[in-house]
Amino acid sequence: MSDLDLVTDLAKKSGLVWIEFADRTFPVWHKLVEDAVCVVGGGAEQPIPDVHDGDTVTLLLRSKTNRHMVARVDATVELVTPEDPAWDSVTAALKSGRLNLPDMGTAIDRWARESRVLRLMPREPVLLAGDLPHDRSQTSPRLSG
């Protein structure tokens, strides 16, 4: 198994990852779609960083069993718009994974109007638990205020 396969496996098994960008850390629910960590945020949805196509963010992934940090990996941001060919598959996956969605029938239309949908494409190198700085290896990431 490659390091990127491990990232995919961790993201698939966990309902939460952290995105680091511009000295802030954002805990986000996500769905894995074709090896990309996909998120929706803004508007009535969760806070996400103000990023643009081609930006780099850092994904922090933890073990579901002991909640320790397991991997840290940079990811390239792809903004998914309603005109994008990936829109339907990404938003369908996000809708299916969104707990307590108050507007199940119209959520995707609402996302198109007021939210941002991101595909975060992990890329090598991946820092695994043994390579992480000691202050990052034992606990969940601290949340920025």
C-alpha cells in the first residue's frame, strides 16, 4: 500500500479531517470521491478556508480507533462549480454523507447559490505518524480561533 493509498483509506474511514490553511485549522466533514477529499462549506454549511483553484492546503488525518494523528499531506484545491463535469458526482456524494440535512430535496441547489464545493487532491510526500513533529503526533489537531 502506498502512502497516498493510506491517506485515501484514512479519509474513507473517518467522517472528519482537518484542513490547515493560512495559519488556521478547520475541522470538516467530508466525502471521499475518486481519491479526492470533497467538502462543502460556506453559507449555512460548515466553515472552510477561503481558498482558490490551485491553492495548496494541508490535510491532517487521524486514526478512527485511537484518535491519534496518523498522516499529514498537502493537497491541491480544485473548486467544483455547477458547470464542472464533477459537480453531479461530488455533490451527490456530499448530499448522501450530510447528516441532518434540513433541505434534502434542494440542498444541492442551495450549495450552488451560497456555498463552495472543493475537491482536495492529496499529493506526495505524505508525513506519517513517525515523521510528524512530536507535538502533532499524539492528539487531534488544535482548532484555530
